[in-house]
Amino acid sequence: MIKAVIFDLDGTLIDSEPNYYLGDKAFLEHFGVTYTLDQYHQFVGVGGVGFLKWAKNEYKIPDDIKKLTKMKDDLYLKFARKNTQIFPVMLDLLNWLESKNIPMAIASGSTPSIIKEMLKITKSEHFFKILISSHEVKKGKPAPDVFIETALRLRVDPADCLVFEDSQYGVQAAKAAGMKCIGIPTVIKDKLSAPFYKADLLFEKGISTVNLDIIKKTFFK
């Protein structure tokens, strides 16, 4: 029985991944680095810390992670404040879950300040009891840390949690935490990476194919 629902934020709940690409592209261009869309696709779901560790190592960027995180977030917000919206089908789901008094939480690779800002922009902050960032735990996705911590704060057994994720790393993390998981890939390919197929329910063609009736029948009988 599902007692709580946990959402990844970017690309799952809100249409923010294009803005992250633009922000990260501007970030790396500041250091004289060209960042391609194919490169970006490899980092969907990794989170800010993972991206910055890669960038520092790959391009020998000298500044510390804290300073780089602020710069990265500022550049992202430059784009995100203009055009970020919650996916309509996910808003319908949030309203339904709220009507059933099912607790909801966010578990995201974004920083705490970005999570709060995006929920404020999309007017969806009131839905969530708990907001957890991968920056607050030891390891980011695909490690299960952020989901385990979310379950602890919700005071719900991980086995009774349902996770919504748009990346292979998020699906891996949710299943490693012992949770049910619905995969809604952001990057649509003819053949998805293997971890996606570990999801308990997979909408292979992404957000446009999400069916709330199927979700309700499968997990909320």
C-alpha cells in the first residue's frame, strides 16, 4: 500500500531541463568550454554536485564547489524564472493525491534554494511536506541516500513509498532504496538505458504519455 509519494523535481514535475541545459552551457562557456546537448543528456539526473565534480576534473576549473554551485544556480535562474511551468498532468496528479491526503515530498539533485524557488515560481510549494536535496546527503543519485532520508523524514517505510523519476539514475536510486518507482524519461530514445526497465511502471515515450488512470489502478487500488 502506498503511504507517501516522492517526486524528483526537474524534468519530472516541472519542465526545467531545457533551462538547465542553457544554464550549464553558459556556466561552462564562462570557462571557455563548449557544452553540447549530447553531453548534457549524460548528466540528466546526476545532480549539481556530480556535474560540478565532473567539470572541475575534466576542465581543471580552479574554484571550490560552493562558489561554483552559486554561480551555476544563478545562471540557471536567469533562464528558469522566465518560463518554468509544472507539467499539467503532474499538477492533476498532485491535486488528486492531496484530495486523498497522501503525503508528498520532493527529492531532487538541485540545491535547496533552487527547489524552493522553483516550487514558488510554479505555485506548487503547498503540496509538499518535505523537501530534500542531494546536497544534504552523503551521496547523490544513483545512490539511494536522498530517498532513504526522505522516507525517514516522512516517517514512512521505504517499501510504502512511490517515486516519480525522469532519469536512469533516479530510477536506480529509488529501487536501491526499496521503493516503488514510475519512470518518465526526459530524454526519449528508441532504446532506453537498462536501469529504466527496473521501474515498476515505465512511460517509455515520456511525459506526454503519462496516464493517471493507469497510475491510480496500479498503485492506489
